[in-house]
Amino acid sequence: MDCLIWNVRGLNQKEEQRDILNFLKCTNFEMLALLETKVQPSNAEKIKRHLFGPSHTSISHVLGRSSRIWLFWKTALVNITLLQDTDQYLHCQATQSHSQSQFLHTFVYASNDFVERLDLWQQLTSPSRSVYLPWMVGEDFIEVWFTIEKVGGSPLNVTHLNNFNDCIDSCGLMDVSSYGNTLSWTNRQETCIMSRLDHIMANHDWLLLHPEALVLSDHAAKHLSPIPLFPTGPKPFKFFNA
């Protein structure tokens, strides 16, 4: 299933929409999740028409209640059932039209507030108890998984680290193998701080179906596919071909 996740850092301005338009010209997708959109529901249809033009009627969408996550899908290729919509993630079931294969997808854009992230970890463990399908979870957790995922700055908060790891273990998730620049976030200052705050994870059933899946990491890109395909540009995205 071709699925793209992209942190667009706002989508109300024409130049921000142009980045998406340029990318859509060179790729295909079944599902497209845009994070940190800052789009208000009243502007959603207008922006959707601008992004997809005449084909917009063949594309359905869900704009999360916090307006932070916007999920699109092509109705001829996949059917989406929204299972949960919270301030920090969308959880859905995807059924491919041609094969009727079913997958679970959880698109995450975590809060910068630690207490709110604690709520997220608790919420994510809830659907994990009833997961019976291949499950992929990603991508902006605003938390490192291992101590080696941060260089520079203040010492890691061990409590934050342990809480995140407890959530991952409870959900039965594993990191999808990656290569490239895994320290995907930087403060872009003279005193450099680098860390990995975004992750693509999957459960055992998903990994069994895609044993050779790789993630190409480069905060401008996180791409999971046997054949790398990603645009150049300043904004982070993740592309999956599963």
C-alpha cells in the first residue's frame, strides 16, 4: 500500500500548498497523511480542490478534530474506516480494493507537552489490546527511543525515555529497519542539537508481510519501499510502499 506521511508545518499559504502540488506530480499514493496542517475545517474543501484539482472528487478525506492531522485516500483504491480521532493521532482501518487486504494505520503528531504525551502513550496502548491486523504506527512522537538518538543539548530525561519505551513494548511494536540520516531533527543553531523524534513502527504481523521493508531516513524524507522514491525539499515526509 502506497502511503505518504508528511509534516507540512502549515498548509494555509499558497507556497506551502505548492510544495505538496510539486510532489504529487511525481508520485502516486493510496493514502496521504499531512501533519501539522493548521487548516481550519471551513478552509478544507478549498485547499483540497487546489491540491487535487478536477480529481478531488475521487479523493476522500478526514480532517482530525485538532486540525493537526489531515488524511486523504483514493476511493477507487482503498476504503478507510476511521476508528479513533484524538488530539494527537488518527487511528484507522484500510482495506485495499483490489485484494481486500486489511491494515491498521495510526498517524501520530504528538504534543510538545510531556503530560499530554503521557495521555498519548496510554491511549495508544488501548487499541493495541484488540489489534488483530497488520499495524503500522508513525511518525512524530516528539520523543527519542534510545539514548543514542540525541546528540548535544541537555541530558535526556530518563523518565520520558522509559515512558515512551513502555508504550512501545505494551503495543508490541518494533522499529522498521532504517538507513540514512536517522538523527532527523536539528535545532539549526551554531550550538548544534540533533535527535530522532520521528519513528515508523509496526507489529509482528506487518513485519511478516514486509520482511525486507526499509526506511530511508533524512528528516526531509522517511521512505519505506523496495524502490526509493521521494522528492527534494525542506519539509519532512515519509513514503511507504507496502
